[in-house]
Amino acid sequence: LAASINALTALWQGESPTLGLEKRYVRKDGSLVWGELFASLQRDAAGKPAYDISIVNDVSERKRLEEELRASEERRRLVLDNAHDAFVAMSPDGRVAEWNRHAEITFGWSRAEAVGRLLSETIIPPQFREAHQLGLARFLATGEGPLLNRVLEVSALRRDGREFPAEISIAP
């Protein structure tokens, strides 16, 4: 209510030319509905505020889906963070997109440091980076790759530069 009052006051006092606000409304039967309110102030011939034109769109379904997505993302994050294996996801441009708690322990980079970095420069030893780039290009072009859906033992790289043997599984 306070946000609505403040927004309408700003609109009527000329501090804002339009109003856009998501809020809950109470239906006649007492149930709640999410609405997206848009309003614009109309002035009379003398330029004084006369009335506002408002449109309210029912966005209840969108809000429900957003909440389901948020809850799903939270569950996914909990599963990944509590996994006993390092989980690393890579975006199509070769950058780290996901990095769980065990990846932090295994590789020595915090999630905040790792996400957004080139995967090849973060955990792949220099002598294998070209093969990684070629494999990624092949996968992006064809959707296929000889390493997909297999368990492999490879050399990986810790933040301090030490290499170590790692068992990996790559899924598209």
C-alpha cells in the first residue's frame, strides 16, 4: 500500500510522467491476484492534473511461474552445493557458468572468482587447451564429440598451477 501511495503521489505531483507497479489486489471473493499497474496522468486545458488513466493486467500466472522457477533454481543450487563431486558447467563461449562448493575445494578458485573465467585457462593444463578448444568447436558445430557421456581420466589444473589426475564425465 505504501508503495502504491508513494507512486501515485509522485504521478499526481508531476514528479513522474507515468507509473508502473506490480502489486497484489483483492478480488470481490477475497482471493488475491497479482496485477501490473500502468498509469499516466492526464491534465486539463490549464495544465493541472485532472485524472489518471490506469490499466491493470493480471500477472498472477507469470508470478506463479517465476516463484516456481526461483524455488527450482534454489533446489538445484542446494543439490549442486552439497554434491560430493566438483560440478563445473561451461557456457558455449567456453566460460565457467556454474561452479559448486566442491569445485572450490578441488580447484582452489571460489565460485565468484571462477564463474565467467575461461574454463580452459582455469582448470585445463596448457598442453591440453588447444585440444579442448577444437573439441568445443566441434561440439558447437555438430552437437557431437568423442568425449561426451563417458567417464575419463584427465589431467586437471589447480589454481596454484599444480596438475593432478581427475576423473571427469562430460555431458552436453
